[in-house]
Amino acid sequence: MFLRYLPTKELIIDNVPLQFGDPRELVRRKLNRGYKEQNLVIPLPDGIPLPDFAKPIIQRRDIYNSLSSTRDNFFLNYDANDLLSDLEVHRCEKIQVFDFVFDFNDDLDFIAKELSKYSPMSKTGDGEYFFKDLHISMIDEMHMGGEEKNTISYFYCASDVSHLED
């Protein structure tokens, strides 16, 4: 998979343009590839005082996992109305943000330095970077539970990243 990301607006997956807010069925038709639907409702714990506005966590996503040589592994996440809200990439061939292209063999610190040319960067923890203006979060291999490497292991982009802000 080759992902081109136009921050806050559009994802282009293997030349298939997708907009944040696209309906789930449209996204599936456009991509025309195998996926596994995973919808979960995670209830809030009983006996813990919570504010009145607290609601269960609803996760709606399609998992795209290729066993081919490129080993694509990404999730398209949807809101409660089944509109595309964000993308999580765990493996793909290449990612392009503006004119910068990188892959999952590249050093995360190098990627973060290059992306910081487009947006201020926050280091949210060891091996984790957040770019508020680009709506991007990234984590290295070691902090995703893999080998002790600083290569990128997780790329996240979304229409809204207010849940990631301090």
C-alpha cells in the first residue's frame, strides 16, 4: 500500500482518494479489497463515579491486513454514524505527507524532523511524536512492543485530534 496523506482533508490509498467523513460503505466500495469488520462497545466500569456525560466507548473499524510481500496492515476507523474519522497504519510500503516520503524502515526521529518543517512537533513520550497541525501521531517499534529499534511502527492521522491534545 502507498498512502498519501493531505493533512486534515484526504487520504489516498493506492491511488484511491478518501475524504474524512466518507460513509463506511462508500470507502469499502472504493477500496475494493478484503477487510474484517470490528465493532466494539466497551462499557464503562460499574461502581466508579463518572460525570453524567460519560458514555461507553464505541469502536467501529475495518481492518485491512494483507499477507502479501508488502504486508499492509491498517485500520480505517469510523464514528458512531459510520463516517470515516481516522486511519491507523501498522505497516505499508510508503507514506507521503506533502512532498516528504518515508517507509517503515526509516528512523522515527528522522521522520519527525522532516515533518516538523510543516508543523510544530510535540514529543509525547519516549518514541512518540504528535503533530497537532498535521493531525498526525507516530510511535517507534520499541514502544509498540516490538524490537528495540527506533524505526516507525505506528502512523495515525485523523480528522480531529482533540483527544490527543494536552
